[in-house]
Amino acid sequence: MKTPTPAMSEPSALIATLGGQPQVVTFALDALLARGERIGEVYVLHLAASNERIRHSLQVLGREFANDQYQGRSCSLHKVPIVRGAAPLREIRSEQDADAVWQTVRHTLVGLKEAGRALHICVAGGRRMVALLTISAATLLCDHHDRIWHLFTPDEFQATARDGAVMHAAATDGVTLVQVPLAPWGAYFPALRALAQTPSQVAAQQFGWLRAADDQLCRQVYEQLTQRQRETLQAFAGGLRPQEVAEQLVVSLATVHSHKTAILAACRQVWEIDETVSLDYHFLRDRFAGFVVRSQLG
């Protein structure tokens, strides 16, 4: 099903991760153009061109975009080497190498978003780690106008097109774009974009926001409870099962179940959980374990 990008004043840009299969870029671009997308620039993210296969891919793509023209229309190709320091990165062997990929992707995305571009990102080519880091950066820096795509190529045609032997697929070849769901965290929490400079910092910031939001809901439930219900909740949050909670609090199992029912009713209201969704003491353990530790409840 076609999901068009909202109309923008500027043409969109395609960002593609590139390895030894240059046709991945043109297959994706052709599919987007067929959908009516206005793609004016293509950026290919790649490891060092000293790798023979990547060098070949860049040469083949260069011919496709000669004189900033692609299939008779204006479209420019931008080669974006991933560098660590001043040197092109050949492989991703360490966290420092991963950070180098992140910084290259981040710089590219920031520049294009500042220029007002809507982005189409295809992660079907190149090293898997480059694709993963590109998706990670996209969740931080992209917005609701942007799209991430996986490219499906049937095995038979993939063998035929391998290494750029075929650069343009026919409608009957079965090549299709599959949209990857994108949750644009940076659009919801703009501070993340400024604070996070590495993948680990991004993860820490995202989890921090989520913990803060969840703790607020936990606090709302906790403040509704009686003292005995709070003790029951803390016991469940500590990983105890109903019989163990009864033994620890020196109450009957029926009393524990009564407290649990009241606590879960409060949770259902605060989290707006539909009555058809089943809840049990595992929900209390999963939701409240961290809250109890962070809050140091007495």
C-alpha cells in the first residue's frame, strides 16, 4: 500500500546504506519515483572505498547519476564515506567504530533536516551494523514526514542482479519496498536531539524519559492505596508470588488476593488498560520493581 510523503517545498532525499550491491540504491529509488515521490538527492553511506566491492558499487552508481541526471531527471548522487577521525572506516570492530558510524549518520541527517528535506531511508544494503545504527539515529533525528524502507528482492532475481548486473527492475521482477515503522523519539522529546551524541547516550536518554513517565504513573497508583495494600504491592514488586506475600505479611492468601485485586483495579484506571486485558501479579512485578527501588519506599 502506498504511503506518500506529505508535500514539502523542497524535493525529498534518499539515504541508502551501501555495500557491494549498487542495484539496491537504484531499485529503491526507482520504486520511490514510481510512487510519485520527488527525490532530488541521493546519499549513499558506505565504508572505505579501499574495499574493492564498495569501490565497484560507487563506480557503477556514478555512471547512473552522470551530470547530476538520473533516468532523464535532475537528481544528484552524494557519496558519504564513514570515517573515524580523518581515516575512512573499513570495518566495524569496536564500539568506537560504531560511534564513528553514528556520527557520520547523525551529521548527514542533521544537515538534511536543517535544509528542510523529507527523508526516505533505505537500509537494505551494506553492513547490518550500519543499517542498525542508521535506524537508531533516525528515531532520534527524523520526524513524521520521514520514512524508513526495507527492500525486498526475490531470491531468483537477486542472483540475476547481483553486483550490479541489473540496475533497474521491471514490474514483473517482484522488487518491492516495505515500510519499517518509525517512532520519531526526537519529535516528541526535542531535548534528546541536543543531548545525545553517541548511541549509548541516546539509549540512556530514551530510557530515562520512559522511566520518568512510568514512575509518575506508578506514583499515582501508590498514592491511592492503603498502607496494607502498599506493603502487598512492594512484596509483589520484589518478585514474591501470592503465597510468599501471604507468608511475609502474615495474612491469609485470600487477603493477598483481595489487596491484589484492588491494586490492579487502580493500575487499570491509571494506565487506561481495557477490561478485556488480563492482569495478574506479574504486571505488578514488572511495572513497580524499578519504581520501588528508585523511590526507596518505606
